[in-house]
Amino acid sequence: METVIAIGADSVTYADRLRSLMSDEYGVDVDDQESFDPVSLLPAFVLSGASVDTDAHAHDEQVHVVGITVRVAPEMLDAFYSTLPEVLVADEEDTEED
């Protein structure tokens, strides 16, 4: 599995191909944490074929998420990067209709 994005408590690491896609297709600077929230895109990543692993632990009834890793199987990478823009556009269209 190739890591597409790794979200930690203090940092986010992106695969070069995801960074390029977000920049080229959407003009998004993924390093601008005020305008780009990778957690909000988790459903789009999953719908595009990614798997999400969560590193979390509980304190009684409270859950503390330490990290989130989005991975894609090597044989699915091209399909993932082809599908992701379609999923993001579909989400934008649904939002505009509301």
C-alpha cells in the first residue's frame, strides 16, 4: 500500500502525486492549513478507492485520534488519481444544489 496522506498531531505529509493533483486541478496549496483541511476529504479518498487507518486510543468514554493514514494499493493508484477529481467535482455539484 502506498501512503497518499499521513495526518499527525503536528504535521501532514502528502504523496507528491496528490500534492500535484490538488495544485494543478484546483489551485490548492495543501500546506496552507487555514484554507485546506485534508480530514474533510476523507470520504472522497475512500470513494476513490483508498483505505483509511486511524491511530487512536480511548480515555474512558473519550477517543483521542493521534493520526490518520490514507493508503492506496499499488495496482489501484492510477484509478485512485483518476477517480478522485470526479468525486470531488460531484461533491461540489451536490453542495451547489443545496
